[in-house]
Amino acid sequence: MNTVSSEVVGRSVLRVDGFEKLTGRACYAGDIAFPGMLHLKLQRSDRPHAKILGIRTAEAQAYPGVVAVFTCRDIPGTNRIGREIPDQNVLCIDKVRFIGDPVALVAAETPAAAEAAAALIRVDYEDLPGIFSPEEALAPGAAKIHPNGNLLMERTLLRGDPERALKEADLVIANTYRTQMVEHAYLEPEAGVATFIDGKMTVWMPSKYSHFDQRELAEAIGLPPAAVRVVNATVGGCFGDKTSLSPGYYAALASLKTGRPAKMVYSREESFIATRKRHPFIIRHTTGASWDGRILAAKVEIVADTGAYCASGPTVLVKSLIHAAGPYDIPNVSMKVTFAYTNNPVGGSMRGLGVPQVTFAHESQIDILARELGMDPFAIREKNGFRPGSVTATGQRLGDSVSLVETLATVRAEVARIGTPPSTGSKKYAWGVAAMFYGIGAGGRSNPGVARLEVDTAGAFTLFVGIGDVGQGSSTALVQIAAETLRCSMGEIRVVAGDTDLCPDSGVTAASRVTYIVGRSVQIAAERMRERLQEAAALLIGAAPESLRVENGFFLSQDAPLRQVSIAQAAAKAKERGIPLVAEGVFDPDFVALDPKTGQGEPMATYAFATQAALVAVDTGSGEVDVLTIVASHDVGKAVNPDSVTGQIEGGISMGVGFSLTEEILLEGGRIRNPGFNGYFLPTSLDMPDTVSLIAEVPEATGPYGAKGVGEPALLPTTPAIINAIHAATGIRVKELPATPERLWRMLRDRHQTSSCSTPGEQ
Amino acid sequence: MAGEVKIKLRFNGVWREVETRPDRILLDLLREELGLTGTKKGCEAGECGACTVLMNGRAILSCLTPALKADGAEILTIEGLAEEGNLHPLQQAFLEKGAVQCGYCTPGMVLAAKALLDANPTPSVEEVKRAISGNLCRCTGYTKIIQAVRLAAEALRGDQRRKDEPAEAVKQAKTAVYP
């Protein structure tokens, strides 16, 4: 890894963690073992909604190899978790609210003993009425899942006068869209290992936010946060999950109570049952337009199933509100978004935070409009699409880094180049297009990134950041930014990430914020470090600090061209002079909080834009859809590592293919019917389309070297592009995901039985 | 609990005698007995491919293979692929192509690809896709993995690539064009 400076940002350098991952040396939490460690297994609720009358653990206690059985009474701390509303327990107290709620924990000498004993725990329940849809939850007289009722949160947005604009519009279309519950399905099931030595708890676990987990688990199990160290193990995929109430919490509890090291690993089935899911949405979307294709008004009403607990429901709600009108300049918008508790699995953060759902709806709407108006689907998006200076539904005037129209033009040209195969017999081929915008970072609140850089007197740098690489390549990108700024080789910079004892709190790996926000904080830290070293080098060279530049690890001065000073020499001099060998950078993007009633504000400092087009082959006999090609153009501001960017785009497309066609958590009375890969179908290599991933770069002035983000945007347009392509191929409009062969076959069969609707109204 | 049974296997080139419970799967023998944690556990049901290792040169799912069945066999895991610290051409190609993200599917994916290339040094894109279709990856969308396998095939066939020649120079799978 000896990439030369000044060419680091913008180059597809090799991943800093690639060698370890390719040789089997990367250490995931499940790979960690301590002598004498305990193994843990939870008894989880098999009832969707019930009072706990009693928990009988004697039989489990007596099982050979069992060391302890814990219930809520054994937890010295608050036993409460939840980042936004602490409405969940580490071990349930008086009630269970979904199938999978944790009730009791067994610690045993072997995994087999723990599992066998957990099955012997008897819980006496009194069943309560189960509620399995948000409509039921909000109906008058519904059983209360939480003391305050079943409404988690409702927010509204109003801009202009949408009612009047809809009355005056030439064309109004209204449709209801439904999206399914989706599992993150990272390949690494959750795991955690803890040791408790001399009053210090150390927990190794995959986490998208180690510092939050440190604080939450400390309070929950009853330790001061300073006594808890969370160390991010290698993260085997995250996609928004892997924080809060993971096996690491239980390992810490068991270790605290027994003094022994403890380890817990979820099985795949447990990972499906226990962890959070993508929120299912019901979206009623009404759009009004003029005959010339100008969108005049949008009215969006969303009801979502947030499951048994709050988790990140409010974040997902607000993100969906911000984005539900799409990347279009619409003067009149109203929205109402309602999240309701149910006794289904818990809705959480998942790649896109509610935006994949609303993108499916708004991109279907604009496609229907185009068809009704006889317009080209690219042209209608170009006509209404955001440009620099456009105003969003929240009333935010966009800055300069807005290249939606360019991505539309790029994709249109590529689609024309590739062409369309002729349809034959029952095989119908067609392209569909979809666009998106996505705000980078938390919506309407502070979310600072923090980084610390140290140098030793040998000239070696260490970069400390609170966020661990979740697979997307953040550690590599952050080292690239540091190396570019310090104008040294990447090999001179070691990265320490996600260790709460060593690293600053950089915020969470979420909302595509890491490169933009934490990356900028790294750049600021590196600039400060460079200034400090430059000051020391200037003393050695005998020139003014401003006259110095740094190249390939050496300071040079134009005033004394024959003298050069290495980073190591500068660092040694700095130390001697008391100049700190450490520098910190903080970046918290500007925002204006959303007004709680009108939803007006400036929630994010910058937005990413993208267009994707999908070529599908639909077999009208079987309803099977083959996605042949996806063309994707993404405005990322600046690609710090182009291969990582296209890797995100390709991975996002794959996840989008699953969201469109195959992936669905099937629920029956709150029970997951398909908790494994034999019933929950992830796209395989055979399902992956050809991809053309194109990067658009319109720099964001506040980002590191102009960078924004791509992790979530990668996924957003894929599904509506595929669904719009299915319509273009067959005339069938899918409004409920996923478009499984069975669903599509039924719609094709039923087509002739219902009148085709080409007048304004429900399509 | 049934008594321990003694078996002899060749792990990554070294013959070893190990005692195991007869009901143990090869995956647990590797991870827990031998400390070879490079082989990953993703589902324990033969559905994800993360536990793929080579047994006598064939790609097998170690989560579905009884340890006893491996008696006398030669087992190659990811730890045995690089020789003296030099990455195998497949590992090198995965690195260069950006085919690794979270890394959890990587060991199984690389070994499934090795079994393919050992049997078929010139696989087409379709053949690569089929060979790794039992190995799930949630991060990459497989595209760069497929490119990496083809790049490695080329390297293994002895095509002399200069070390710093950009990987892009190697012929990639082209998107189909419909005139």
C-alpha cells in the first residue's frame, strides 16, 4: 500500500482490510474465544402479545452444565433500551410484545447445554389480543401495546395549497402502494463476547455505533459508562442494523453476574426472528399535473407498521417525510405520516430509512403521469427534476451540488446505446426508469462527525474514528482522505476504528453520512495536524511556515530549496517545542430543524441524486421477471474511491432486485413463517443483472474533497425502475411489493376481467 | 454423549490426528477444535455457502459434512490458500477488483471459485455465476466477484500481466447490446 500522495482521493486504492479478510485472519466477534468462557442462549417469547405471570427456571438451572439462569430480576441496571424512546427491555418484565421478545437468559459451559436448558424454561403467559396491522392498531378500542397506546408518532408537512392545486390540476392520479417487511440478511449473524476483569467490562461485537452501545448497555446492566469498553469486531455486514440489544449486551450481563468471559452467537433463525426489519408502508399518493407535464401538487399519506417497539421509528418516519415527494420541484405538497405499534417484529433502520418505500411510490406516480400525458419518462423527470436552487418539499433551497438532470441524460444515452431486444411470444422486454434524491446524514438534527489524528516521532500517523467499517469501505476512504490532506502515503496511516476507549464518538454509521460527515472531520483533523507539523518543520528549515509545502512525507520550502524535513523530524521537533502531536477535527453540517406541523426546514446540508434504468424480460405465461441490465448514474459529489462507489451501487442494485421481486418476511399472527434462506430469497449470482455503474461528480463544497454519499442512494431507484419496466413490458402496474411470479401471474390473468382504467383516478 | 472418535486428516497440507465427537460437523471441528475460524458459519443449513471448504479438491459445505466423513481426506481452508504470505491469484484478484466488502462470504466464495478454476481454467461469465450461485453475498451484488474470478483465471493461465498494470486492462464481461 504505497499509493503516492495527491493521487489518493479519487483512486481505487486497495482496501486497508482486504488482506485480512481474504486470508481468514479478519476477526469477527464469533471467532473470538476465551478459556473458560460461558455460552448463552435466550428463551424468547412464543406469544405475540401476553402478560408474563411467572417464569419457572428450576429445571433449566438443574440442567448439567448450566451455570446460571437470568430473568429481569437479575439485572442491576435500568434494563431499558431504545435510542429514541427507551420502551424495550433487555429481558422482559411483565409483558411480551412480539414473538421473539427476550424473556430469560441461560449461561452454560457449552452452547448445546445453553440451548437445551433454555428450552426447559417455563413461562406462564396470559395472552392479550394480538395486533398485526397498523390499521387495527389505530382503530378505536384496540388493545394497548404500550401504556400510551399504539400511536408511535405522527408528523405532517404542508407547503403551498395542495388542495386547491389538485382542484385546478388538469390531471390528478391517486394510488395506494404497499411495501413488505424486509430482513437485512447480512451474512454474519450477530455475535458478542464479553470479559469482566477488575471492574472493567470489555465487549467485542459488531456495531454500527460503538459509543451508543457503550452508553446504552452500561446503563441497562448497571455499570458506569466509563467501566464499559465496546470494541468493534470486524462487521460482517450491517445495512442499518447491528446496534442496541445485540448478543454483546447479553454477554456483558452474563459476564457481570458470573465474572467469567461469556459469548453469544445468534443462529440464522434467531437473527431473522429477533432483529429489526424494514418497516412495511402503506402509501396513499395523489399527484396533480398540468397537461404540459408540470407537477403542481402532491399529497402523501403514509401509515407504517413500526412493530412492537420504537427502535428507530421516528428517524425512519422523518426521513420518509422529507423525501416522499421525490426529487421534483412541486410548489404544493401535503403529507401525513403515521407510525403505529403492532405485535409484529420490530421495525428498525435499514438502508434507506423509509426512503426506498416512498421512492417506489413517487417514481410509480410520475411514471403513470408520463403515460397519461403521453410524455417520455425521462422528459417528465427532466421537466420537474431538481436543479441547483430548486426548492424541496420541506422548503429547502438546494445548493450547487445537484446533478439529477445530468444523471437522467447519462442514463438515457446509455439505454439508447444498449437498445431493447424484440419481444417474442410470451417474453416481453422493456426498460423502466426511476430517479431519486437522498439527504446525507440525520434529518433536522445535529450529527457531528469527530476524528482524531496522532503522529509519533517516527513519523507514523494513527487515525482514530468511532465508527468501524461495516463492509462498505469507510476505513479505506477515511485513510485516503487523511493521506490526501497530509500528502503522505496511505501506508503511513494506521486506522483504529470503533473502540470506545481509544476513539472519539464519531456518531453512527447510518444515513450515508460517514464519508461526508466523518470524512470531513478527518480532513479537518489532518489539516490541523499538517499545520502543526509545518510549524515545527519551519523551525528546522529556518523558513516561514507559510512558505512550506509537504510532498511524499517531506516538508519543502521554496525559500530554502535544498532543505527538506521529514514528517518524523518535524514530529520530533514539535514534541521538543511542546507543539501537540495530536489534532482533532469536528464537522456538524448546518441544518434547520423541521417545523413539527408544517414539516418546513432544512434537514440536511446536502443531497445525493441518481437515476437508474432497468431492462427486464417478463414471461407473461409464468409471471417471472428477469432483470437483464441496470444502468445507474449516481451523483456522489466526488468518488473518494471509485471502485468502492461502484461496489456500493452494485450491492444496492442487488438489494433492490430482492426488494422488487423476491424478498418478503411472511407473517402469520406475528410469527415469521420464513426465518431462513430456504424461504427468504436473497438474490444469488444468477439473479444479478449486468450493471453499468456511472459516477457523476458535482462537488459538494462542504464535503471532503467534494464528496457526499452513496450507500443508501445505490438502492433507492432500483425497485421503481424494475416495476416501471414491468409496466412498460406488460401494461401491468404493480403497486404491492414484491412482484413475485405468483402475484404478477395473477395480475396478468385478471387483466381481462377488470376494465383497464385510462381515465384520471386510481390506476 | 457418545465417545470421541479419532480421525486423521490433512489440513492445509499438514496431516493431523484429531479426536472428535461423532455427531460433530466439519465446520465446528475446524472452528472450535483447530482454531481455523476463517471458515464462516452463516446459516448451518447449507443455504448460504459461507462455510465452503475444499475436500479432496471439491467444494463442499462444511456445515453439512460430518467430521467423520472427512477421515483420511485433504481439507483446504482459506488459511491454507496463500503460500508463504503470497496471496493466491484468486485472493489477489478479489483484492484488486474490490470484490471484498464485509468479507464474511469471502472465504467460502474464494474456495468455491478455486474449485471451479481447478476444473475449468477458462470459465465463461455464466459458468462463474453458476459455480458461485450457492454462495450468498449481501454486499457486492456479485459483479466484482465475477470479474475477480475471471481475472484470476487469466492470471492462473499464465498470462503475463505486469504487476502494476491496472486490472481494468483485463477484459471484463461486457454488457449485452441489442441492435
